[in-house]
Amino acid sequence: MARFQTSSVAVADRSPAGSDTVDLVGIFAILRRRRWLVALLTLVGTLAFTLFALMLEPRYTARAQLVVDPKQNDLLEELQAMLPGLEVRGSAVPTTMRLLQSPALHARVMEDLGLFHDPEFNPYADLPEGAVPRAPREGWERLLTFLPESWLVRVGLLEERRPLREDEAARLAREIALARFRAGLEVLGDESSVITVAYTAKDPEKAAAIANRIVELFVDEQLKAKLLSTSRVSRWLEERLATLREEVQRAEAAVERYRAENNLVTAQREGPTLSDQELADLNKELILAKAELAEKRSKLALIRQLRAAGRGLDSVPEVAASPVMINLRQQETEVLRREAELSTLYGEKHPRMQQLRREKAELADKIEAEINRIIKTIENEANSVAARVAVLERQLAAAKARTTVNREVEVKLRELERQAETSRQLYEALLERYKELQRREQIAEPDVRIVSKATPPASPSSPGPRLFAAVGFGVSFLGAFFLALLLERFDRTFKTGREVEATLGLMVLARVPLLKLPRRQSPARYLLDKPLSLYAESIRSVYTGLKLGSADRPPRVVCVTSSLPEEGKTTLAVSLALFAARSGKRVLLVDLDLRHPSVHRELGWQVRSGVVEYVLGESELEEVIHHDPETGLHFVPVRAQTSNPTDVLESRALQELFTFARERFDLVVVDTAPVAAVTDGKLAALHADRVVFTIRWARTEQDAAEEAVCSLREIGIEPAGAVLTLVDLKRLASYGYAYGDSAARYYTKASKYYID
């Protein structure tokens, strides 16, 4: 008896359940699979919308148009800009649209046209004489108004409405009438100044009359409001002009008084003042004096520097330009020339040479005296200029002080003049606007005018049955489509091999098709009659997969189990055993589903003893092994049930049965109980070399199958693979396109190779 080690299989989740997106092919595949649900819901929705449209009473919409002329408010807008305290309401398009929706205007229209007594608006207008009005339904109760109220009260869905007092009924009827009136009104505006007033009613004549009366009353009220506003502004302007007149008089008097008090009566109003001119002249003169003083002082500094260095002062301009110095230098030159001439003729002690030296000394003294005089003159001039600079600085300071005072006075004067001028301009402007307002008051026109009146519409504006049918088709189709997607999303059953691999980590050995057989024909008989059918090919795939799974040591005992009942495991076990027997193998089919045995019924046999009798010692082994001569299959059925299946599955006799079967038969196929339902299946699987896990296509829940496989792995059994049973091939092909299962797509394309 072989045991299996648990192996971990890492498989990428490529199923739609593990993906957050559905591709376009998958969406069309879902629609194809759920086409009858989508078609039914779409048809029902379209019919419901169409019937609702046929039940609706047609309604008609009449339209009247107004135009807003904002140019007629230019005078009032100018007044508001000049005087921020003046409030003038404009008649712009948004304001006009709001006024057209005012309840007061609607009440006037209804009173003029007698609509408060119209049954279309007043729910109590058509009550029979003597009938007591009752409170209307509110909230969710209004949804049931299409059903008879007496029946709703009798079955307890609604309570009987309370009666209303006379004053209460009148007030409530007026409120409901106004609400219904407002529900039919629509005010539309666009980028231009045109406003459309549209009203919808059951009667086209009534709709046109209401729309026209709304615009007519609104235009009349606008004219009255404009006249009232103009009159109010005119009175306000009269009061304001009187106040401004007094302000102008006071401001002008203050200017003249200030000029007189500050001796500014003849002051220049433009250009520089006398103080400014005096200040400018003094400043200019001071600059020149300071420059002259700097020049004198620099000359004195140069002379002192040259004397200190023992150098001559002939380079000083005043010395060089002095006529006396020029004459003395010429005399000195002449003396030096004669001295040079006589020195060659006479000796140093000659009287004439001594005379020349005396003249030379006298000339030097004269030159020195002249230089001292020039220096003294420069010093005197520098002192004089310094004194003049000091005087000019004192005069400039005094002029600045006087100018500052004068400027402060002039600033105040200019301020008073500006105030007076501002008051005068405002007074003159308001006076002109007042005269203009008086002229316009005689020819006042409303800010809005009627462009076109409403005419009774020839065709209803409410949508017809065709539009409702189109909307119903679109809405119901989308609803059915999303419902199909939702059902597909929450469908947690297996449909493709990739789902099995991703969820359970098991290879799919085969996809056994769903057979549509006559009532008395079993799948086993169909397998024998149609050996080249797709069903036979799927059983062959299971047999080959088990054989090739361990080519060096083919399994002798194969156990077939499932997670839950009715998943096709018994049919698969019988078919697998019959296929192996028809292939020339000695095959034994053992039924170990002790609670619900069905192997002998699948084979069409009536048996007298089985595995329970053998384990209990009531029958011999040769008696419980039955042989079918037609197929060559040997099988051990279950005839009598037992109260403790665990004892039977763990008994020594059952182990001896499997030991005998391994020695005498090429293949032993065991049908067991579902693993997730009872523990019998796990105990029976311990006797097998390989375990085949059966999954019913589109029926077995993924969670149940995953739990069953995990329970087998917990006891050390790794299933050899899984088999999808009762597969609808046409639906499987659509799932193959949606889920990327290539094998599922190719099943229908390979049908020419099978003979069914």
C-alpha cells in the first residue's frame, strides 16, 4: 500500500476571479453565456417603459420670450457710481430670471386666470359636493397612489387619511396649487439678453395663456417698479442737492477766509512763489561764494607750501600776472646782464660792480615786498569771501524757514481749494443728472419687453412611447448587462482547467462531456456502444494520464473521489474501469461509498453480497467479487449498509482484499465517498496508489474543492489530477475564450475526430 507525500504546486492565478479587469472578449463571452437572462430583462424593461409612456397623459409646452434692455439703467448706474450710498437695483438677466420665479408673481397669475379652482392644480377642486377633504399622502405613500386606496387601507398597507378642517383645507389647497404651478414653469436664459418663459400643462390653450400672463404681469410690475424707483431717486437727489449746495458755499467761504488770514490773496496759483525764487537765488550765490573761497584758500596753501620748500613764487598766477612784478623782474634781468658784462672788465671791488650789487639787492627787496603784498591781498580776499559765505548761509537759513512756513500755509490752502472744487463738481454733476432724470421720468419704459408671445403648441412636448421604449431598452440592457457581470463575478464554480490549476494546483486529466442520453441508457453503456465518441476519448485521457504519470511504475489501485455528492465520481469510476477492461486489462472495480453505494446500479446488476458482508465474515471473497461477462469487468459492490463505516474501511479483511486485488488484477478502481462530506473518502484513499479528484463543471464550489484537496494533503495524499465532469461543451468554449483556456476552445473544433 503506497502513501503519497504532500507537494506544493505554485500556479499563477490566471482566472477571472483573480483578476480585477475583464477584457473585451471576456465581456462578449459573458453576454453570450447569459444571453437569455439579458434578453429577458431587456424585453421586460422595454415593455415596462413603453406601457408607462402609454399611461402618461400628454403635456404641452408654450413659450414666451422677454428681452432685457440694460441700457435704460445707465443714468441710475451713473448715480450709483457717483454716490456709493445710493442703492439702485439693476435688471440684469439673472435678476430678471429670479423675479420671474417669485411666488408672489405666480400667485397673481393664478388669481387672474382662476387657477386656484382648476382641478389640474387644486386637488380638492373636483371633490363631490358634500365630500370632506382629506390630508394628502406624503413620502413613500405617494408611490402607491396608482392602486385603489380602499384596498390599500383594507390590507393594512396604508392608514386612512384624516379629514381636514375648512380653513386647513383652503390653506393646503393653495400651497399644493402653487407647488404644482411652479412645477410646470421653466425660465431659461442664454448668453444673450433674451429670456424664455416656458409653461407645460395638459391643455395647450391653458399653457399659452399662463405663459403670456406671466410675461405681461411681469412687464407691468417692472414698469411700476421703475417709476417708483425713479421717483424715489428723484426725491433723494433733491435732498442731496440741497446738502451739496450748502457744502459748496461753506467750502468756498473757507478758502477766501484762509487766504485773507495768511496774506495769500495775491499769491500765484501756478509756478514758483517769491520765497522759492529767493531761496533758489541765495542757494546759487552761496555755491559760487563757496567755490571762490575754496579757490583762494587753495592758492594760499600753495604759496605757503612753496615758501616752506624755499622755492620761488613765480608760478603763482597772481605773482606772475602782477605788472609790478613783471617790471621788477625785467629790471633784475637787466642788472644781471650788466653784471655779467662788467664782471669780465672789472674786478669785484670795482665801484661799478659794487653799485650793481646794491641795485641787485634793492631789486630783491622790492620783489619780496611785492610778493608779500600779493599774498596779503589774497589773504584779505579769502577773508572777505569767507565773510560773504557766512552772510549768505545765514540769509539762506532764514529764507528756508520762511519758505517752510509759506509751504505749510499753501498746502492747507490747496486742500481747501480741492475740497471746494470737488464739492462744486459733484453738485454740478448731480444737478445735471437730476434734470436728466426729470426728463426721463416723463417717458419711462420697463427694463424688459416682450419679444414674442406664446401660442398654443400643436404637438405635445412630453416624450412619446418611442422615446420611452428607446430609453427603457438602453436602461434595461445596461441593468441586465451589469447583473450578468455581477452573477459572473460571484460565480465561484470551476469552468476551465486553468481555474483548477490556479485554485487547487492540480493538473486536469480530462474534461468529461455532458451526455444527453435516453432515460434507460447509462454512461457506461454509451461508452461501450460509442468507443470513438468524445466521451470515450475523455475517459481514455484519464486512463492515459494516470498511466503516463508514473511510467516506470504504473498505479495498480486508483481511487476516485470528490468534494461533495452528485459530482459524477461514480460514473467516472465505472467508466474508467470499463474502459480499462475493454482494453484487455484485468480490472476490479471496488465500491467503497458505504453510505450511498451506486456502482452495481450503474452496471445494471442486482447483487446478493458485497464488501460489507465480506468484512463481517458473512461471505467469502469469491462470492463478493462479481464478474460481468459482456465487458470482462470484475467488481465488488456494496449491498448492505453499515452503522460504522470507519471500522469497515480500517479492517484487516479490507486490507487483505486489496492485497489479493493487487496480485490478481492489473488495475483496481475504487469509488469512495465525498471527501468534504464524510471521513470515509480519506480512509479509502489510503489504500490507493493514485487518487483522482472529480469536479463537476460549473457546479462544484471552489472553496469546497479546495478544502477537500487540503484535507487529502493533510494526511499525506497528493491527488494525481482532477477531472471536470458533466461539461457543457458549447458553454465551455465560451469560457475558454473568456478565461484564456486554449484546450476548452479547441474541444468544439476537434469534433470531426469523434463519432457520437
